[in-house]
Amino acid sequence: MPSPESTALPPRRVCEQARLSRDPRFDGLFFIAVTSTRIYCRPVCPVHPPKPSNITYYRNAAAAEAAGFRPCLRCRPELSPSDGAWRRGDAAVSRALKLIEQGALAGQPVAALAHRVNLGERQLRRLFVERLGASPVGVHGTRRLLFAKQLLTETALPITDVALAAGFGSLRRFNATFKDAYRMAPRDLRRRPAAASDAQHAGALTLRLGYRPPYDFESMLGFLRGRALPGVEHVDDHGYARVVAGDGPGAAPGWLRVGPWPGGEHALKLELHAPLAPRLFDIVGRLRRMFDLDADPRAIAMALSADPRLKPLLRKRPGLRLPSGWDGFEIAVRAILGQQVSVAAARTFAARIAQRFGMPLPAEHAAHGLAHLFPTPAALADADLADIGITRTRAETVRTIARALLDGRVDFRVERTLDDFVAHWTALPGIGPWTAHYIALRALGHPDAFPADDLVLQKAVPLDGSRMTAKALTLRAEAWRPWRGYATLQLWRDAMAAPVAATAKRTPVSKRGGLAPAASQRLPARDDGSLRRDRTGRTNP
């Protein structure tokens, strides 16, 4: 849970220094409102710095807009990464923000949102105003308008589709809300010269997905490459591609690709090849979670570097993020298939399931290495998995989780706390604490998920070759909260590098006399090194 200090506005001295230096590490952590122009900007805004006497700082865009400021058309606040301190973890405001991002206030009142996070409506409103400077409705409205502003600026989508993608029920309401907030009609923003510069090309809708540096995209691709399902995903040296289900039964599927934004900008490039305007909000949200774009590396490093075991790892890999997954059920099935087998074998089993039970795609997708969607829970609830190559017990566990998702015994609801999520999943046969925490890490991107039963983690923390017990490791990791997931990934990554270095006969030297890049510098196919325990006490290689 974020501490009050981590969610407060940085000291004015820090804000001033970050503003004047245009420090991208603070992008999205605060906004600069200029009282003389009534415009608010990002810390990285390229315009000439205004006088300090004309500046007011706000914790987020919603607070700035609630105070009557409009977003800058130069630096475009909609491109800022979200504040990772409040959008991660189990605090009530964190869970409410995640629900708002999923559209919880699009058709329901604040009272329903408060009920889902076990708070009273008045208490939730008070928490939002105290800690974010805006009401839940204000946060929801600002998010919708900024997303619409990005679509108007970067795409050639018709304004009606922009309104639909941003969650507005009617074009008239969208036009009125946009004009009231930004003092211009949507069509006036579209007419600006900059609005046409990044319009879609060759049928692809292109969007920027901003992040705070540093970001190790190469390691992220390496992790995903080792687990990519043939026909469902494709990873090369430059990006990640996957199929996307259509908007509703019978709707045409599409595909997307994510790669680095050209020119070294702190953003990823999303190319969407699909008529999926109603799903754009959800697609962007999934990708931001999947690639961990809202993380604050500075805050994470400050919290974890107090541990002498983690401090050198954070210095070595400051841009390591949590690689999440596109779909929760897909991740859960793959976690089950990965018990007691290698990552490569688990990927083979999952690919067989996808090929046999997933919906086939039109032939034009084959050129991009994509052939079918991953099956839904309904498709696997009673599936005959005898010829997939997995054990009967594991096949039954796959069917069990499919049925449990259909009848509501388990879910991937973001308002659940980590403990609640783990308790529900471990109540199912075949699911132990390790698997439940792994699913939380990969399906939810939960920053505090921590598989303490993992044998590699137990051996990775001590440097004397000993092994910690799960209880001792859990106690040690209390100081890592709420970022235990990042500590897990750092330790897994380091554990995989050590055997390579230990078994190397000699260190390769480049022609320039420096050390040549070692294989250990690439993120390995295995995420946990080697062994872990399931709930029955057996070790899983």
C-alpha cells in the first residue's frame, strides 16, 4: 500500500528542479499549472519556463482540470504515464482508480464504485479529494477527455468513433463536454496542423504509450519471446504482436503490434490493425499493464535499495519492469501447464491447446505469424485434453479453473486485494500459493505478488550458498512492500545470470579490448531459474 509520503506532491524545490531540467523521471508525477494562461503542462514541456510566481503544482491532471486549467497543446498531458504509486497495490484509492480505468463509472454511480472497494460513498469521495485533489467523477471525466484528445490528435478516426472509444454515449454529449472543458470543439483540435502528423497509415491506427525512464524494453521482449505462443503471439527483435478478439460475439478479430517509438522518445508505439474503436480504451489499458508503463522506477528503487542484496541489482538493471500478460485466463492456464515442466514444454502444451480449441483467424493474419485466438473458459470447461501431452491431473486442473471462472468462484477483478485473490485461487484443487502469486504477478501485474515458496528465491537472497525457508523469506520481504514483485523479478533475473557466468570457461573479449556482451545479459526463457514447490510439496523444475 502506498505510504502518504509516496502519494503527496513532491516538495516545491524538487518540482522546480524537475521542471527547469525537464526531467522525464517526473513525467506524470505532477503537473504545472500556469495561472496567467490557465493551462497546465507536463514537467517535460518544451515551452519557455514561466515565472515561478505564476505556477501552481498539482498531483495529477484531474486536480488541475478541477481547478479550471486546460491541457497544454504542446506537451500534451494525455501522453504522460499514470502515477504508479496510486494505480498499483491494495489501497482503496488504488483499487478504485483501477476500476475507473476499466470504465466502472461509465454507467454506474459513485455509490456502486464505493461498494466494490468496501467503502461508503462519502468516505470514497473524501479520500479522492484529500489524496488526489479531485472527485472520482472528476478523475473519470479527465481520463476520458484526455484519451479522446489523444485520439483526435494522433489518429484519423471519425469524431463519432472517438467519442465511442472514450466512453461517451452520444456525439452531442461528447462535443458539449469537450468544449466546456477545453474551450474548443473536437473538430477545432482536429484542424490543427499537428493533429494530422501522426494519422493512421496503411490501415493501422497508431498511438503513443508513454512511460517514465529508464525502461528496459529489450529485456521485456526477451521475457515475452521465451513464452510467445505460436499462432497467438509473435515476438521479434523489434516488437511484440498478438491477435485481439473482436468487440462481441461474431465480431471480426484483429491484431496489434507494440515496439519502441522512433527517435528515442520515452514511449512505445502501438499499431492496431482492427476495427476495434469501442475496445480502444480497454486495449490501451491492457497494454499499459502488460508492459508496466506506469511504473515509477525511481520510487521502486528508493524502496528496495535499502536492502543490501537488492541494491546492486537495481543499479545493474534499473529499467527492469514486471512483464504481465494480455489475458488473465491465458496466463492462468499457462501457469498450470508450467508446473513441473520447463518453460519451453509449457509453451508447447499451451500452443497445442490454442491450436485445437482456439478460434481460427482469417488467412490474411497468417502473414504476421498469427493464426488463432486463445480459447475462452467456456471452450475449455469440458475440453478433452488427453492428446495434448499433459497429465490427467493437470488437465482436470485446467478444466477446473475454466469452470471456476464461469461460475464466479475465481476472477481477475482488480478491486480484490492480493490476499483475497490468493485465498480464492488456492481454494481450487491443484492451485497452491506459488501458482496463485504467479498468476497475480503475470495476470494482474500486481507489484506486491511474492511466491515465497519459490526455491530459487529462497537460494537467491543469501550469498553464502544457503537456502532460506519460506517463512524467513516472507519476513525478510516485508521491508520490500509494496514492491515485492519487482524484487522477485530482479532476483530471478540475477539467479539466471549466475550459472552462466560460473560455467563459462573464459570471458569473451571484444576486438576493442572490452568485455563482449555475455549471454547472461539477455533475459532468459525461464523466469524462476529452476525449481519451485506446488501445494503437494513436490518440486517443479
